[in-house]
Amino acid sequence: MGNEQWWTGGLLTGALQDAVDRAEDMQGGDPDEWQWGDYHQVTFGHPLGAMQPLDLLFNPTPEPVDGSRITVMAAGYNDETGNTNHGAGWRGVMDIQDLSESYHIVGPGQSGHVRSDHYDDQLHDWVEGTYHATTTDAAIYQETSQHLQMVPAE
């Protein structure tokens, strides 16, 4: 008794065959060529890129990404397309005893402006799980080469 219901009537073998058929439909008949990243990709869509043809200008190129709904670097996805539709856009690792030195990554990049060098410059690092060292030491920030000064109109 017990587990017989799984083995009789072909329930288990039928489910396995359905899964293999679906994988073959999506990735071809050679399992050695199957790649999770060919199916599971991430695009950090810009609000203005929600419509064609603006998506070509505003949305970064899709990147293959690891993870699933239940793994480290979790990334939920659409079952039909494989496109990642939710996950952590920002990730951080902090030493609670010393918050002055932490590691962070912002999925698409630091800027929302499509013409900025920092629009999608962190995307590949986000996909690879690479973090950037950051600090709260004001002296280091003073040395930066770029400043934005906002002055009210007279």
C-alpha cells in the first residue's frame, strides 16, 4: 500500500514525460544542449519601455540569470516565457558591527536616465552575483570626480 498510487496507472511516468516534452519544445531534442539561461532571463524594464518600439531604447538587453523561486538569488519568472518578473533588484551584505563597509549591487544600475553611463552598468554584475564595496565614510565621498549641484533659479 502507501506509495502504490504513484506507480500504478502511469502518474509518475506521465508527469515525467510531460516535463521532457515541454523542455524539448522549448530547447530542442538534445538535453546536453539545454541551458537554463536560454529560458530564464531578466530584463529590468524602464517604465517608458513598456511599449514597442520604446522598449528597444529604454530596456537593457535581456541577460541569462540563475535562480528560481526557491533558490539563493531568487528570481520568480513567467512559466510560459521564462522571463524573470520579480526578484530583488537591490542586494546588500552588511556587517552589523561595522556598517561603514558594506557590499551592494543595484540590478539595472544607479541611474534611471537612459543616456547615463550608470543606466545599466551593474546588470552583468547583478546576474553574476558580484557585489560592490561601499562605504559611509564621508571623506571618501568628497574625493569623487562627479558632483551634481542643484541651484534654485533667481
